[in-house]
Amino acid sequence: MAEPAQVDLVGVGLNAIDTLIPLAHFPSRGSKTEYTGASILPGGQAATTVIACQTWGLSTRYVGKLGDDEAGNLHRREFARAGVDTRLITVANAASPQSLILVDDGGERTVLCRRDERLLLQPSDLDRSWIVNARALLIDGFETAAATQAASWARSARVPVIADLDETYPGVEDLIANVDYLVVSRDFPTRLTGERNLEQALCAAMKRFGCVLTAATLGADGVIAWDGKRFHSSAAYRVPVVDTTGAGDVFHAGFIYGLLQDWPLDRQLDFACAAAALNCTCAGARGGIGNVEAIENLMATTPRYAVAPAAD
């Protein structure tokens, strides 16, 4: 079998079909709450990041597992529509991953997940050629063993590895040992290192694992990153928030886009914050993925929140 063509980005990790339910307010325990409608939309960390990068003109590949159901067919149609090269493993008689997402009137989302264990991507599901024929690899870490295998192959082939992590899954330290750009959720660095201060935790993670960059996304507070010499912070853009679903996934896409353009780090972070902000103005994990011009226009015209705190 011929090797796949080289792409700019390969993403290995989660996909999901999201049932989005807008609510006037988040329900209290034991209450009954009416809702007016629900939308069924594609999402998932790695899958959404790949779709965003493809939208902006990068060539991409997605590696993941799906069931042989209509939800899986929806993903296949969306990947095909966007032009993503896919390496999909189909599991017979299995339900594709599903998420129920409750979105309150401030746009904040609460996610309820369901995943068939047979859909966990395994190292044996992967082909090395899918991974190393790329300029960058994104992993989200949920399927830790498979992500570690992919990251190890990428490291050996000098393909930079970007990690989108929010939980300290078993085996995650072996994974991070093969990560170049550790771009994670707010609480992850302190849980990983035991350091209570975020800046110190980012420094400790870099020292321990040898990453090129460690960074934490902070929601409305933007992002803070440590490059080994100094901290960089980028404030979030002040937009009317409809739904925060997918904001982190699109942030990672923006970061990767800037990385592959060889932009300075501060511009990478600003672009990623703007891409995430634009996505938050629409419903769904991918609802507000704009084109590059729309993101740059937002950067030029939209005010920002206070700059995220950073150490000197």
C-alpha cells in the first residue's frame, strides 16, 4: 500500500456528536427545566481542531474511531465536505461518541459524555506512516496509549507534537515526555506538577519533561505561556458569547496555524485567542470557525479583557 501524502497537520484523538441544548439558566438539583430546542452538531477535541485548520487552508489528516451508526456517518460527511484526509477505524454495532451539552444564558457549557469502550483508539490501530507524513501532530490524550505511540513516532521523525490535555490520565507522563508544545487547561499544570502557583507549574513542567513551550488557556483571562526564558500572555477578546463549546479546540487550531506559518509566539497566541473568541459567537463546537480574514479583522477591531497575569 502506498504511503499517504504528507499533510500539514495530523490529529489523533476524540470525535463526538454534540446535542446542544440552550437553557435560560442552569438547572438546580432536583428541578425541572424546560428547553425550547436542541441541535445535533459534530464536535470532539482533535476532530474540531483538524476541521478548523483545514478551513484555514492547511492540509490535514484525522485518525480516530467511529461506530457504524448515523452519528459516524455524519462525521464522515463533514470530514469529506471539508476535504480532510481520514484514517477512520469503524467498529461494528457500536455507538459513536455522544455528548449532551447544556449551554446557559451566558454561553458557558456543561458537557455530559457517553463513549463505548470499544471505540477507544489503541496503539495497534495506528500506522506509523499516518503520523510521520506530517508537519505537526496534535494529540488530545484521552486515548493515552495510542496518543503516546503516535507522539513517540512523531518525535523520532522530528515532527513537532502539540498536546491538548485537560485531565491527568493514567500514563500521561509518558505521553508528555514526547510532547513539544504542551498547551493545556488552566488547572492541568498544577495537578501535573504539584506546584500551587500556575507560573511555577509551567516552569516545572518544562524542566521535568523538556517541552519547547508550556502554556495554559484561561478562558476569559486569555492564555499564559512559558518559553524557557520569559512568560508571554495574551488577553481574550471581548465578544458576545453564545456558546463556549469548542473554544479550546479552536484555540489549539489557531496556535498550530501560527506555528506552521513560523509566526512569533505573541502573534500565535493572539491569533489563537481571536479564533477561539470568534467561535464563541456562534452555537456549537465548530459554529463560529471563521476564515483567516475574519479572525484578523476581529484582532484589529475588537477590544480585549484585562491582560492575563504573567510573571516577569
